[in-house]
Amino acid sequence: MGLDDRDALATLRAAVDPQAGSDQLIHRFYTRWFATDTAVRDLFPPDMDRQRSAFATAMTWLFGELIAQRAEEPVAFLAQLGRDHRKYGVTQRHYDSMQDALLATLRSHLIDRWDERLADTAEQAVALIVGIMRGAADAEGGPPYRDGTVIENLRVARDVSVIRLQLDDPLYFHPGQFVTVQVPQWPRRWRYLSPSIPADRSGAIEFHVRSVPGGMVSTAIVNETASGDRWRLSNPHGAMHVDRGGGDVLMVAGGTGLAPLRSIIMNLARSGVNPRVHLFFGAKYPCDLYDLRTLWQLASTNPWLSVTPVSEYSTDPPWAADYPDVAPPRGLHVRQTGRLPDVVTRYGSWGDRQILVCGGPRMVQATKAALIAKGADPRRIQHDPLAS
């Protein structure tokens, strides 16, 4: 029955599901793959924990979609994955060895239940998954990445830097999209970042980066990035946007989640007529609202834009004196104190708005839940994938 055999697909899904204890299977898969195709190992970082977890989660979701007989999202996801994997140096030969290693690992793990029916389903499912990635990668004609040089690292808060680069060749993206970035301090450890300005024909690009506790890459970016460093950027991902004909807009930004929303606002400012936009920009302390002066400049020249700063605490800690004063001239809404989801929903349900939410996973989940509870339409709420 192949891909129509939902029982066989469910068996495969359970085998790779991290919630069901798939760690050993996933570890064996990568061990087998690296042993049979030694060149593959150099494409991955030394620490494989994050990679193994992401692979298990993705495979579980894909098998679930096959069980549900849904095709549109899995095909789009796999095609994007195939295009994006070009930046690692993945070749057609690597797809062959991956397919062989994955099938061999599934067979050995499920040897007690491995029969002709399960084998047929596994072969068709893995061939489909690998085939879509392979085909999308082969069909893509553009460069797999862009390289660029760091121009400056502006330390705007205790744990936030604004990094500006000049790319060797322009990278074209839609405002609100994100890219993956590789920095020289941590080769082969790609991290998601969102440009904070619209695409620039000269190749200029800017990122806002927060040093995450325990985050090796983000900490290195904030503390160690220097002018002259060479970065590598993937092609863009994501579909967050403002529909100019879709009515007024609510934007909610937590910390450096401001970056993609600021890019969208700056792009809107290029047009004379726009929907009304109300941006809530939140952080822990007032001094963490690092980009209020830019937002003041945008709001002072664009009457369709309103900005409400929000901080959990009303006063700054002593160390704030070591960093730039973020207080803008008069003109923005009065700063509010409290948790961002609570402050936003204090203003109403926002049920008539397009809603864009950006920030850490917990902040996005809490804000989305609060808005829905207040009456907002969940179908009109946009946010990037909730990856930690």
C-alpha cells in the first residue's frame, strides 16, 4: 500500500518521535551516515545535539502530515530545506548516502516488525522526502549564500548589539523575512537572524542581536564581533508581511524581535498611503528599549505610525548608566509598565487588525494566547516559527 498505509506510517512516525524516545535511533542514523560517507561529517558542527533534535522533530511532523494525507505544507517545507541546504555544500551524492543510511537505520531499529508492507512504506516515504529536497536544490540556479564584511558592532544595551555589514553582493528579501547566519567564531553553527532594514541594492544590511544566556553563538556575536569579520548569510525564509489592503495593523515586538517589524515599517514608509500601524515595543527595563530614537524618527514623519514603549520594570538598574540613553524626545506614547501581553490587551481585543508578533518563543506564545482570549482572530496573527 506504500504511502496509503497509515498504520505503517504511524509505526515510522513513532520510531522517530523524540517524545517517544527516538534519541538512540537518530544517533545511530547519523553514525551510520558519517561512517558510510565520511565527507558528510565536515558539513555539521562538532556538537550534534541540536541537529539531531531538529531532525527528529522535522521527521515526526513529516510522517504526521503523510498520515493526514496533506501535501502542500510538507512539499513547501522540504523544497525550502533542499534549497537552503546548498549553503552547507550538500551535493546530490550526499542525498544518496542519506537515503541509504536512513532506510538501513529504520530497518535495523524496527527489525521485529519489518515486513514487506513496512519496508515498502518506508522506502516510498524516504524516497519522497529526499527526492523533493534533491529536486528543489538541483532546480535552484542562484547562489546558495552571500558573504559580507562587518562594518561596525554597536553595543546598544548590556546584552544587545546592532551589527552592520556590507555584503559582497546584494541579498534581496521581503521585509519581515529572516536568514541563517554563520560567523567566524562558530563555523558550521548557523543561527536565525532578521534584517532590521529593507533589502538594500548596495549590499548594506543590519541585524539586532541579543546575547542569550547559555547561547554560544549569540554571546560570541555580541561580545566578540569586530570590524572586518566575514559573515555568511543564507537565502531568506519566512512569509511575515503586512497586506496593504488588509486593514490596520497591530505589531508587538519583544526585545530584538523589533528587527523584522522595523524593516516592515521602514518599507511602508516609502509609500505615501498606508494602513494605520500601532507598534508595542517591550523589554525588561526602560534602558532595554534600545531603538526608541529610531522609532521616534519614524513616527514623527509618518502619521499612520503609533509607538507604545513597554517595560516590565519602571526604573533602570544601576548598570544602565554604562550604556547609551535610549530616551527619545517627546512624541511617542507614554511608556507603559507591565508584561507585554497584559499591556497590549489592556487596549482592547484588536480583533479588527492584522497582527504581527515577534520575539522569544515564550513571549510570542503568551502574547498570542492573550490576544486570542481577548477576541482576536487567530487566523490574522502572524509570527515566525517558534524555534528557541
